[in-house]
Amino acid sequence: MSGMLKITLVKSMIGRPEKHRKVLRGMGLTKLNRTVELQNTPSVRGMVDKVSHLVVAEEK
């Protein structure tokens, strides 16, 4: 699992549980429609799975 993931925050974190907010902040997503590129590792995949209803992830 090498390569990069392009992750975009597409839904607001307002009203979401604190755990979800911490995961998003840990990935560097603080504002709506912000995009970050992270390594495609099992830990990042797990973070994306936790908040999959708030983000869109695509392989680069």
C-alpha cells in the first residue's frame, strides 16, 4: 500500500462527536472543502474509515 491519498472534507464537522473532530484535525482537515495529501498507510486508511461519511478519499 504505497502512494498517496487525496482526502477532501465535504461535510461539516459541526455537531459531530469529538472523536470524529479529532480524527479530522489529525489529518489536517479544518475547513470545508479543504484537501490534504497523505501517505496511503494502514493508520491513515483507518482514520478515513472512521469519518468516511464526512470525507472523499481518492488514490493518487
